[in-house]
Amino acid sequence: MLRIPENFVHTRSTPFRNKETAPKALFTHHNTKAHVYGRLSVMQGTVKYFGFPDADATQPDLELIIEAGSFGISPPQKWHRIELLTDDTYFNIDFFADPQVNLEGAGIGKVVNTHKG
């Protein structure tokens, strides 16, 4: 199982989200920035995580089902997207960063990259 390095620090938490309130970027190709891990925690319902080998890939190299009470971890710079498998799904995301690195950007853009190239 993928683990967040013990020395990484919690930098940000999103509010709890559902299909109406989740940013659309989460459902499209995006990645966490360098030196940042994302941990998606499912409170209710089910989320499917699709990991991709690069920004241009259309076929996932990883598919993970994350059910209520569980979480999935996305490593730094791993291109991915999610899909909510149940209408009642709600979740949040916590971000953990290398304390030696100064992250640039604001809000979710500080830890998530939606730009290809």
C-alpha cells in the first residue's frame, strides 16, 4: 500500500464534497504537484480513482475503488481523475507536502495542477 512519508506535513483539507459541490477539475485529468500527496477520504458512498501514466494518457494504469470509511492516496505528480459511483457519495481530500519545499499558488491551486505540459 502506498504511504505518505512520515516527515510530510498536512497543508490543506478540502471541505466535504458531493457530486454537486465537488470542483469539476476532480472529474478530469489532473495531478498533485511535485512533493505533494493527496489523501481522498470517503465518508459515504463509493469513489473510483483512475490513475494515468502521464498527462496525455487516455487509458488508466491504475483503477481503485474507495468505499465509505476508506481512503486512497495519490502520489506527487500522478495524473488521475475520480468518478463518484453512488449518488450519495461525499468525501474530502487532505494534502501533505514535503516540509523542505515551498509550494507556490493559492487555495487548491497550491497543491493541484490541472495544466497539461
